Amino acid sequence: MTITLNSATSLQRTTHAASLLDGEIVEENDFGSMRRVSADSFPILRGMSIKRLVINPGAMRTPHWHANANELTYCVAGTALVSVLDTGNRFATFTVSAGEMFHVDSGSLHHIENIGVEPAEFIVTFGHERPEDFGLGAAFGAMTDAVLGNTYDLDAAEFASLRRDTADRKLAPRQGGAVIPDIAGYTDPHKFAVEAMTPPVSSAVGSARTARVQYWPALKDLSMYSLRIREDGMREPHWHPITAEMGYVHQGSARMTVMDPDGTLDTWELRRGDVYFIPRAYPHHIEVVDAPDLHFLIFFDQPTPGDIGYRNSVSVYSREVLAATFNTHIEDLPEFPFTPIDPLIVGRRNPLER
């Protein structure tokens, strides 16, 4: 039995955060599940949305394409075969497993097939707040037997028994065993092993592995950080001048604060399965809460995200300017350390304020 839901009432937890685990049900049946958070249920989203896809063994996400958004997908668990047909008759097929990613251009036909013995789980991000999908099966349903016959140089009667309509069947069981081409194990431009890389950002209390265009040329308008922070660490307060940020909590719990332009503060606790969205240039930070380790999948709407951190920001001004800024005496200013390059992740020498 398939359950389809067009809206959700319980997923939004605060202005900037929602639960993806409780997100809108796109499809849910014996073959897996698809839940999403888009602007329809999470109005703050702009230029990005996210989906959690679980495919059971022997099943697949059927061939489809997205009309208005590029796709960036992270494999959380399992093993799958991915195929991509790009414009210009360029075809690629490759396997992905936990810790690997793949990118698909808007309009490119692709499918995801579980070839393992355990459920395969994916976090799928789109470069649009309301992505539009077309399924190959549904697209066939739009055409008559005669049109299809002419397309394939066959009699129209050849298509009379082919079951089809214009409703997309998103999750389906595979007929027979998995067919895995020999070339599927090779590297491919669509694929990136983000968790296998040496983290470009690393400290004693955390690390960030980065899927960005300088390491993965296929990226056009999306990128991703795999951020890990220990309980004694913190993502320093910062903002992204030209980049919106959408994060997914894979493991652990954290407290986040976001400041809106009117001075309003939104502070909340993030749990596993939550999604948050930070508009461009809004200051925010992340503190680990009651967890030995935190793992965030953080997606950006630029192929090369950048940020300005609090620690670096005070280093560019004299103490006279800072005293005027904070309306305090120069001698009352903290002894800010000179920081020419932001550390991104800092240690937490002070206890968490409750």
C-alpha cells in the first residue's frame, strides 16, 4: 500500500529548523520511503530543499529527472547502483556506498537501485525550494500507442499491454537480480568519496571534509561539508556573505542560535534527523549538546562556500574602533587573540550555558 501526503503539520520545530524524519511523505511502501522538506512545509527555504530516501533491498528509485534543480546526494548507508543519462548521449553508471556522494544535473535522467542486502539511505539536496520531478514511466503515459510505435519503429499494438499512466511510480521492486556492469566500480565525474578525503579543515576537537568545486568539478550551484565536532568543541559564530546554508543532523545533538536582521534571536536544540536553514549572511553558531560526537551534513547553494568568523572579524580593527563599537572603555575589552585566518572549529573551554 502506498501512502501519499501533500502537507505536514508536525515537521517544523522553529523558524529555522524542521524534522526531516517527520517530513512530508512523498511515497512510503514495502519498497522504501521518501520524505521531504520543501518551501511548502518550511517557508523559510530559498533556493534549496532536502529529501530523505530509503530504498529497501531489491528495490529502486525509478528513472526520473528534475525539471528545475540540480541534485546533490549523500549516501548514509547501504550500497546502490546509480545511472545517469546526460544531454549529448553521455551515459554513466557507478556504485555508491556509505560516505560517498553523487551529483546529477537538472534534466538528466537517473535512477538509484539498491544492490545490497540492507536498506540504502540517502540525503538528497536540490538547488530549488520546490523541485519538480518527471518519471520516465509517467512520461511514457503521456504518449499514445501510435506515437510510441513511431518512436521505436514498431507497430502501435506492441504497446497495448504496457502498463502506464501519468502518475510517477517512484519506488518499485526490481524484476530479477541486479545487473551491475563491469564499469560500475570505476571512478566517475558524477561521484565523489567525501569521507575518504583528508579533511581540509582539522583541529583537535573536530574536522570538516568538503565536497566543493575545487575538489569536485562537476558541482555547479551546490556544495557540502561533512562536519564533525567533539563534545568539547564548537563551530564558531560566523556568517556566509553570499551563501545560504542547509544542514542535516546525522548524529548527535547541538544547540544553534541564529540572528535575524531585526535583532530577533532564534535558539533551539537540533536532534538527529533535523534540518535547519540559514539565509545568506545571517550570523549563527553550533554548540554540541550532551553527545560525544556530532556529525552534520551541511549543504550550500554555492559551489565554493565561504564565511566570515567572529574570531577573525575583530582582528581587522583597532581597539579604539572596537571600544566604540561595543560602547565600552578600551581597558574593559577582552584581550582578543590576533587571528588572520579563521579556525572554523574552536575548543570549548567554558561549560555550556543552560
